[in-house]
Amino acid sequence: MTTQITHHNPAGLPRNPAFSQAVSVQGPTRTIYVGGQNAVEADGTVANQDLAAQTARALQNLELVLADAGARLEHVASWSILVVAGQPLGEAFGGFQQVWGARGEPPAITVAFVAGLANPQFLVEVSAVAVVPQGA
């Protein structure tokens, strides 16, 4: 049996190029839960003070974690993105598009504004659930 990943964007809800309303997975798979990733460099320093750059770096870090687990960004079924309150959300989506590019249907997404994150320099945190088809 092959794995089928279906993106759901039903009529009656707006269609957005930044996210799918839901993603369903059917078939033999391996699921990877990626904890919150921030804009940190390998030495632990914060990459940048700009939200777009921090978002792009957080996604690149998430991509590194996925690769270590044998997955790719295309395997992500759902993102959760936390943005520090007062930050311009459009910049975060710009950083997302910079990394996501033309990969096709985006994952389902949840975005929330928060008072702060673990390090006061962090402006964004991205966690994800990835579903990898058997044999991928």
C-alpha cells in the first residue's frame, strides 16, 4: 500500500497560498514530531533581529532536523508557528515563502501571537509534524 497525502481546501473556505486547511495521510508511514525551532546558529547565537530572516532561519533549522530524521520539508503535514506579539506577521510569511518556495501545496498551519519565547531575542518559533511514506 502506498502513502497518500491529500491537501484539503474545501469550497466555502478561503484558499491561501501560505497554508492548507487540513492535510490527511493514508497508508504506511513514519511520523516525526519536530520541537520548536528558532533562528539559532550552530554556536547558539541568534541569527538576526529581523522577523523575516528569523523565520527563514527557523525553517532552515527545521529542515536540518527533518533531514537528520530522513525527511524533507515536503513531508510536513502541519506547522505551528509562534510569533512574538507586535511583530508584523507579513514578514513571517515572507520568510516562510523564501524557504518554502515553489514546493507545491503547503502544510496545514496554526499561527499564534505570544508575549515572548524562551530567549528574548527570539521573534518566532516553528514546530512541525512530518509524515514520511514508507520507503522514502
